[in-house]
Amino acid sequence: MIDWNAIDTVFLDLDGTLLDLHFDNYFWREYVPRCYARAHGLPLTTARTELHARYRAHEGTLAWYCVDHWSRELDLDIAQLKREVAHLITLHPRVIEFLKALAALGKQRVLVTNAHPKSIALKMEKTRLADHFEHRICSHDLGLPKEADGFWPRLQTIEPFDRARTLFVDDSLRVLRAAKSYGFHWLLAVLAPGSRSPALMPGMSGEFPAIRCCADLLPDLDARIGERAPHSVQSGRTGVGVTNRSHSTSMEEPRKARERKRRAECDDPREGVGPSVSSECGA
């Protein structure tokens, strides 16, 4: 699917791509309506209906993702409420292993996210992901969300990249379409952003090459890493090939075991797919 020799840089979304979108879905669809209903003396069903309309009114804008905007709009401390349910913040299967594999192949890893800086800080604190990126790009610092026409040219001015040699992985159809319009050659859709969502992300099928989760890429990455290793053993020239065969076997068995583990994790029936509006206000 991916020619890793043709890739220098990997741009990665955060919510739904590296992190399970269940946290954001639960927070905006369940927890915020409950807190809003309690704070404003409303029935829960009324609060949900009102909030859903407010969310939709800002869809596709930077405000949709902005913690400060929703704190003002709803008269709630959104950052504090996120901390109250932060135990739900989790990584998708084998994300750290995936990021380390990219580093082993010399790929530059860049986080490109619409998440608000306060949300990013909380999620980095809970997942310890920060050290696994060479750079982190927050759309709030650029003044445009990733789905906006001007986002990618603006990012290019602060983080120059070759569109022909950069892979971008995201779970939002709108965002991927904007990246395609800008001229990205390598794009991947994530079909299973949330572990407790439906089985297929609406509208995503067939438009872009797709994976269920980043763990799907590990077998190919491991194979590339394995191809590099024999060069280090051959320099010794001992055993007339026996050393190389032994090395090959020792590399192959762990790889097969990892592949079996990956299939088990990504075939977990709980690993469903979220809506194409990747995070209901996934700030």
C-alpha cells in the first residue's frame, strides 16, 4: 500500500488516528450535555438537542474545536470537565510501537491536529506521546482548521514539506479531501477512529486508501526494518551464510508473532468506526 522508500515525512492526526475517539465522543455527546443540563436546570433530552444544534452551527470552523469558545458559549469550564473524565483517554493499539518503527526508518514524525492546545496538553500528559514527534502543529496556532482551503499553504510556511514525499494519515473525510486538493500524493484514511462506534465510517469507503488503525502498517514497517538488519551481520563474514540464516529466522519469528497480535487487536469487535465528523467538536 505504501512505498516507504518514497516517504520522508509522516503527518499524523491525533484524535481518532493515534488516540481512541471514544473519549471525545463520550465527552461531547454524553458528559457535556449532562453537565449543561445540571448547570442550567434543563431536562437532559432538551440539553442534548440544544447542544447538538450549537455544535452543528460551528462545524468546519476553528470554533468547533476550541475549548475556550465552548467554555464561553456554554458557561462551563470545558478544560476542567475534560480532566474529570481524562481516564478515558487511551491510545489505539500499538501506537507507540508504530511511532518507534517510523523513527527506526528515519521518517520525520509530525503531529498535525485540530485539537485545542489545552486538549493537546492533557492528552500528551496522559499518553506520554510528546517525545515521539519531531514537530507538533496545532491548527489553532495557524488560525485555520485542517479542512479549510488555506490551512496547508499556511502550514507550508512554518513546516516546509514535499507533497510528493509526505504521508498524511487522518480519520476525517473533509480533512483528507482538503489535503488531496492541496496535492498530497500519499493519503491514508483511518476507518476505526473510535472503539465504541459503528463498524464503518460513512462516506470513507473507496475514496482513499484505508486502514483500520495504525497497527495495520506495522507488518510492512517491520519488514523494512528487517531488510536493513542483514547488512550489519554480513560485515562480519563469519559462518559462511549460517549467521545470516540464523539472523533471518530470529527476525522472522517475532515479526510473525507481532502480526498475529496485530490481527487480534484490530479484529476486536469493540473496535468500531466513528462518524466522519471525527470528534463531535473534537477539541
